[in-house]
Amino acid sequence: MRSCVLLLILLIILRPAVSQSLTASDHLSIDSFAITVKYDNDIYKLTKELTSPYQQDIQKARSIFRWLTHNIRYDYKLFNKGGVKGPVCKEGQNCEQVFRDWEREYIHNILKKKKAVCDGYARIYKKMCEAAGLRCEIIEGYTKSKPYQVGITGIADHAWNAVWIDSAYLLLDATWAAGYCSENESTGKLTGFTRQFNEYYWSTSFNDLSRNHFPKDPKWILTHNYTKEKYANNPYYAAPLLSKLQLISPSSGVIEAKQGDTIRFRFEYTGAPMLLQLNTNIFRNLDVFKTKKISRKTTISEVDTLALKKQKYITYTRTGNSYAFDYVVPDNSLYYMELLFDYRRAMRFKVKIEKP
């Protein structure tokens, strides 16, 4: 009897760890449930309702993530005003208590108004994970979301999360998964938010996330020899294409070349075959899409048939999902290149010409 008990203990100790992962069907089931849960003025009650049906940590993490991305809109007006103003601790005050009180009220107001900027998404996700017994961290850092940011780092003004699942950190960005903002290109101000769930920012590998995210704290650099300079030199990727597009060459978004050089473009693209174009500062195709205002608040996009007739296209080779074409540098004035898929910007590169 004793030997049987010892054997049972050994089997429990030595059994292989169960890897926690979710299938597309799991996502659908969890998501369908999470978006039905209502907030009733109690974050702990909300967290319990979202996580109590599940045993695995990854299921709980997903349920919280999906609720947050479905229910909290990006507060673009607050962003335009400069974002969140943190607490001020005066002399003689208990600063830790001041911060706790501020954060409690801050999170309460977000859940009440259902609007937040990135800091709010990250704080709420961490708070709810901790309430569910999950270890979660906030990562602050840099992001690349504009074509002109190729070759520059910018400022560390974004926040996302890492949640501990199955002996490793799982990376996610609830803000960018929740939807996207429209922008007035002349003023740089955000003009609206569209809720549209983006699966790409759930459980994103560091290699994929680092195409447009870079952590301020080096401990979150999860790939050997990945530097801020390498991040800055990444090409710009259009957000809707990130999950479908992998660049093979050039190896950097900053291309060093001279007149007459051949730049070889190679990439993997899992979307439908498309029309491929190249815009540069030397030659640009006319914009095919034009905006038409149909009411005070509503605009629609229309195709400019005249511009469509004047388009020039790139001839490429395709094998499966692999695409390739070459471009010869025409002269020394070249300083940027944009690839367009079906008339829309897909990637942008910066060009540094070696002077003769």
C-alpha cells in the first residue's frame, strides 16, 4: 500500500507540465461569453464573473482581455489634450497611499465612462489579472505607427502588458487590439475611434510585436542582440497587414544605396494576390481614393476613375505566398520608398544615398 502511495506521488511530481494554449474554437467560445458580461460598479465582481468558468490561466487572461477590448473605447480626446496626468504627492504625505487612491479613482472613472488611453487599458488589465490570481506587468515603451517614423525612435509614450502563463510571459496590447483611430493629417490630432478587434495583439511573439513596439526597460527585450537602433530602423507596416506580411529583404527599413544599385525586395504575404505599386519622392501614383462628404458628420470613400487610368504597377514574381521584385535606384535624390498593395500603403522605407 505504501509503495502504491509513493508511486502515485512520483507520478504527480514527474508528470510533464501541461502547456496552456488556445485554439480558434477556444477563442470563439471565450470571446462569445466575455462580451456578454456587464460591469456592475465592482471590478472584483466583474473579474470573478469573467474568470470563474475557467480553470486555465490562459483562459482567464483571454476572457479579461476580450472584455476590455470590447467594452473600453480609446479616449482620443484625452490623448489630444496630452494624456493622463498622474498624482501629485506633497511633502508629508504617504506617497504610496496617494498613488493607490489615485489609481483606484482613475480605474473607477475609466470603467464608468468606458473610455481610456493606453495607460488606462494597461492598468485595468493588470488590476483584473491580479484580482484573478494572475501575475501581470505593465510594459512602457516606444511604438511605430506613422510612415515618417522609419529611422527614428520617437518618445516612450505607450503601454502594454505581459501576463505570466505556463512559465513564460505572454505579450499583449489591449489598446491596439480594441480598434483604431482616425487622424487629421494636417493637424496631427485624432478625430475618432473605430472599435474593431485585432487578434494580432493577443499573445504576440516578441519578434512580431517588436516590429512596431520597443520596451523602455531592457528586461522586456526578449530577443538576443535586439537594440533600439534596430527597432528604429524597422520599416513602417500598415496595421491591417501585420498579421499577413513578413519582410525578408531588405533586412532593414533604412536602405543604404547609391545610384544604379539594385534593391531586391522579397516578402511573404498570406493575403489575396494583389496589385503592387511603388511610390517614391521621385514618382508617386495619383491617389485612387477620394473622400466625399455626404453630411455634416459623414464621409465616404470613392474611386477616382481618372486617377485609376494613370496608375503604374510593379511586375513581380510570385511562388505561393512569396513575392519578389527588383528596383534600380534611378538617381541620388531618392530618400523614401513606399510599397502599395491594391492602391493602399503597405510598407515604407527610408533611403540613404551614398554620395559619389
